[in-house]
Amino acid sequence: MLSVGQRPRPADLYAEVEQVRCDGFHADWRITDLIRHVETCGAPDPGVVCTDDGPEFTAL
């Protein structure tokens, strides 16, 4: 949950891959379920939120 809060863009990208591949992040959870859970269930404050809109992220 903290990773989704700290790195929302990679989580969204993973969710897109998961949807295209019709594959799951985990046997019991899809990343989209985890993202929804973080957004609606009062997950802990992620603390440091990493920027992922710069050249370093694009290079990944």
C-alpha cells in the first residue's frame, strides 16, 4: 500500500500492463484492487512521494 502511495504513476502503469495481459499482480489481488484499496480505505500516509515525471523515470 505504501508503494502505491509513494509511486502512483508506476502503479498505474503496472495496472495498465496487468489489464492488457489479463494477468494478476498477485494470485488473490490485482494491482487495480490494491490502488482502489489505497484510495478508499484510508491507507497510511506514504511519507515521501517520489516524483516520476522527470528524465530519470522516462529512462526506465
